[in-house]
Amino acid sequence: MNYQKGVTALEVIISIAVFAVVFVAVTASVIFSLKSQQHSLESAEILSNARAPLLEIIKDIREASYSDIGDYPINSISSSSVVFFADIDRDANIEKVKYFLSGDSIYKQSTEATGTPLAYPDFGDPKLLAVGVKNSQQNEPLFRFYDKNGSTTENILDIASVEVNIWVDINPQRAPFIYNLKALATLRNLTW
């Protein structure tokens, strides 16, 4: 008997095909994992960027107090804006502060009382706090106002707490994946 040792062409082709299938499966798995990780990192960054203004708004609203000229702590409200008085820069002077939603952005403005007698001048240029806010598209208010019993109110004199409700799209270039960030601030400097 004549036995030849070696690998046939068919065995080589089958080996290459099996290796190719395994290689494609591993490569697809790695690519999927990298894309998932990238999406998770993008989401975390955008959520962090949206959480920062939420926390700033909540912190400032909690400090609402009577103005330097004696005005009530809450000046005006709507579903997309709030104007109040608070010492936001810790300088012992009470600032007039406005937070508002315009388009898909949240802005902040503030001004200090000046002159004799003291008066609050008009607000200066707004400071951009957040972009990609989707409250308008979700038909959701940026602000809700509650009385001491937890019922919604539009009466400035009854407001005991303010809910800030931010809807943000994680990545506008992809299919909508909208997160809702919400916090409640109880006004500390009011007596009932």
C-alpha cells in the first residue's frame, strides 16, 4: 500500500472556511461591543451635561428669599420660566434670577440691585446652560409649581416647591433616545 502523507486541497479549503467564519463572528462581536461602549460613554457624558444645570437650578431655587428691596421671593412663573430672588453668588446681596427654556436650550440670567434707592436693572445677556432639551417636543413643562399640600399651583404666594423637569435627547444623530431628568426644590426661606 502506498500511503501519502499531507493535507488535501479540500481539507485546506474547509480549514480556511471555518477560520473565516470564526474570524467574522469574533470581529462582529468586537465591533458591536465597541459601538455599545461608545454609545454608553456618549449617553453618560450628555446626561452629566444635562444633570449639571438641573442641579444648579435646584440649588438656586432652594435659596429663594425676599429681595433687597423687599419683593416676594418668587417674581414670576410659567411652564418654561421662573424668576425669583436669591443670593446665588454668596456675596450677601440678593440677585434677581431667571431660568428659561428657549427652543431646545436652557438659559440663566441674573442681576443685582443697584442705585439709590435700590432697584433691579434689566437682565444682561443670558448664559447658556443646556442644549438638546426636548421638553417642547415631549409637550412637557420645564417647571411645575406646588403648594405646601403637594397640589400644583399657579399662585405665586402659594408656591412651596418647584419641580424641574428636563427631557434631553442623548444623540440627535441617532434614533430618539430621550431621557427625563427631574428634581424637586423646596423653598427654604418661606414661612407658612
